[in-house]
Amino acid sequence: MMIGVFDSGFGGLTILKAFLKKLPEYDYIYLGDNARTPYGNKSQDVIYEYTRQAVEFLFDKGCALIILACNTASTKALRKIQQELLPSKYPDRRVLGVIIPLAEAGVETARYGRIGVIGTRATIESKVYVQELGKLSSQLKIFGQACPLLVPLVEEGWVGKPETNMILKKYLYRLKRQKIDTLILGCTHYPILQKDIERIMGKNCRVLNGPEMVSHKLKDYLFRHPEIEDRISRTRAVTFYTTDDPARFKVLGQKFLGQNIPEVERANSTSLFLKTSRSTAGQC
Ligand code: DGL
């Protein structure tokens, strides 16, 4: 069996990259729902339904454990999947998200308890980080900032361009004024902008390396859960699926993964994605 990594598109490849570095021995399947990305501005019901379909697809392919690398899916769908889907249909499988590992890393890092979080509109407006950080410590001051323009800029390859840095400065200005000492990058795409964010925030703010933190927590999880770990095969195979064009995924995905992607398959399944296009067609 494999470890599944799911994202709404390319961004989760930054997390897979860290897994391949820290835990290279396992077999992985990556699924990017590029046909329906972005999730960040969609409603809870839609995000849940898309994520549920993706999870069922990855279980069908033989995953024992799935990591929702997408912050938005972790925020809007993870709880319902854990509380309803798994007990009723997949009691021996697991689905984990990235919010709790990142919140834990934030608390471990913050020196003065002033933590900033940036993410998509769905993630920031849900206040999920405020809740999770609040459970870990009551002493924190938490400042959230939605940055909806960053995902398209990263996907367009506009990293390092003056326009992108100007937008970043605008988004980060308020957090800088609040003198945060730690910044959580609560979106899969932002690690690509890490260096620029660090430069803008200055030396008094630590910008967390999310993928590294999440891979560290996954290692710890697998150590604590041998009943899951024992079922994961170790042939170092990595399989890539996208719901959109495999050729485009290969080209752009390599930038996020930082290495060659030999082959990409289109995620075709009667239970997955077709259902949505059929119902959309019905409405037209
Ligand atoms: N993967 C999403 C996240 O981490 C960003 C892209 C999107 O909006 O779908 O929140």
C-alpha cells in the first residue's frame, strides 16, 4: 500500500518533495485536482465534495494513509472525512491534514508568542489556525492575512518579479507592523515564495519551512503508528495523477517538485470527477 498526497493542484508537490527527502523509502501516489483548482475561494460544501472524491480515488488506488497537503482541503474537509467517511467506509485507513502540524511548529518556534498566518481566503476566514493555535497555548497573539493573489502568481511563474514582490509587501505590511516573530505559510504555494517573504519580513521574524515541518511530523506519526507504517510498501515508487492535462502537469509540476517527473496519468474513474461534470451538464 502507498502514502497518498492530495492537493487541489501543483502546490502539494512542495510537501511531496519534503516527504521524498525525509522518507524516501516509501511508495507514494500524488493526486492534483488541477481541473478544479483553485479551492481557496470555494464554499465548504464544494471543497468537501471534491476532497472526498479525491480521497476515495486514492483509497481505490491502494493508499493506507493520505495526507491532505492542501491547507484549504485540510480546513474545510478533513474533519468530516475523519468523523464520517472513514468510520463508515474505511475504518482501517487514515487521512491527515497539514494544519495541526503547522500550528504545532508555530508554537514551538514563537519566542514572543506573536504568530502571523497567511493563506487562502477560505483558510484565513475559517480561523482554523486561530482555533488550533489557541488549543496549544492561550498566551498567543495571532494575526491572519488572506493572500488570494499569490496562488495565481506562483502558478504563472511570477516568482521574483517586481509586481509579485510589491503585492507580497502589501499583504505582509500589516503583519510586519504587528511585530510578529513567527510566520506560518498556510498555503501549499507559499514555500515557493519563502526567500522573498523572509526578506520582506526581516530578521526578527522566522518564516516556517512548512513542508519540512510536515515531513518531520509525518515521520513521527509513522513511528507512533506501526499498524499503518507496516502496511506501506517500500519500493521508492512515486506515481502522479492529475484531473487535467498530464502534459501540462509534467512541465509545471517539475518546478514545484524540483525534480523530473517521468510520467503523469490522468485520474479517470467513474466515481471521481465525472459525477461533478455530469451534474454540471445536467444544470446547463
Ligand atoms: N492548495 C491550496 C491551499 O493550500 C492553494 C490553492 C487553491 O486555492 O486551491 O490552500
